[in-house]
Amino acid sequence: MGELSWIFVSALLVNNFTLSYFLGLCPFFGVSGRLVTAFRLGLANIFVMVITSLCASFLNAFVLPYAPYLRLISFIVVIASTVQFVEMVIKKVSPGLFRALGIFLPLITTNCAILALALFQTSRGYGLLQGLVFALGAGGGLTLALVLMAGLREEAELSDIPSVIRGTAMNLIIAGILSLAFMGFAGLFSGNA
């Protein structure tokens, strides 16, 4: 059980896809304006990552040993199909959320964090259970980054900030400070590796 918890904590905090690897920055900056929207997009990303992990495990076990040249294309097809399904469900269940997410929902298809999940899972040789834990940790880390950024952006809107750094400049400063904070987790856990 120690290995699974390490995979989860590593993907969630130490090797956070957004704040350590700088993957998934489009939704990180684009959808993190409101806390509720950021959280819901994070949940959609977790769902897509879990399905991608399941499919990557299946493909790695049964298809890709015989046709390794299909690896990238098969992962992209799985991600695009899953995102289309999520998009249809959100449009049907919550039209308001569908409008709030706008272009960023279909952009999950090209979110490099989700493709990186499948590629990292494959290159690290994770099995089905390890891959699912990795997907949950990576999705949770992406959601955590989105929610932290959204909360800080909402707080910054209410604060007395000089007009020179309002907007994009402030968002980049917040992202840099968050990234530095998450890079500190690497040093905290390095003794346990």
C-alpha cells in the first residue's frame, strides 16, 4: 500500500502536472477566474484522466505490444472520445456550466496534461491499479491547482492592488508563487525516495 500512496502523493503534490511540469496551463489560466467553474472543470479532468488511464492500461496490455507505432494515435483517439462524451453529458445535465466552460471544455481534448498522463503511465510501466491511482493523483493535482488559482484570483479582485499589475501580470505572479510552493514539496519528500 505504501507504493500506491506514494504514487498518489507524488502526482498530487510533488510532481503536480500543472505547477511542477507546467502541463495544462490553458485551463489553468483560462478557467480559473471563478472557484465553482474551476472546481467543476477539475472534476471533468479527473474523469477524463481516469478513463484515459483505464484505456491506456488496456491498450498497453493487449494492443500496443503488437503495434507500438499506434501508441500516440490510440491515446489521442481515447482522449477525444472521452471528452466528447463528457461534453455531451455536461451539456445535457448542466447547460449553465457548459456555457461557463465555453471553449475550454472541448480543449480538454488537446490538454497536454491528459496526454502526458497516458505517456507517463506507459513509460513508468504502471499496471491497472497503479495507473488509476496515478490518474486520481494527477487529476486531483490539476484540480487543486485550478482551485488554488481561482481562489487567489477572486481574492485579488477584492484587494487593493496597483493597476500596473492587475490582470495578466497578477495572474502570472500568483502562478509563479504557487509553482515555487509546490516545488518545495520535492525537497520535503526527497528523503523518502
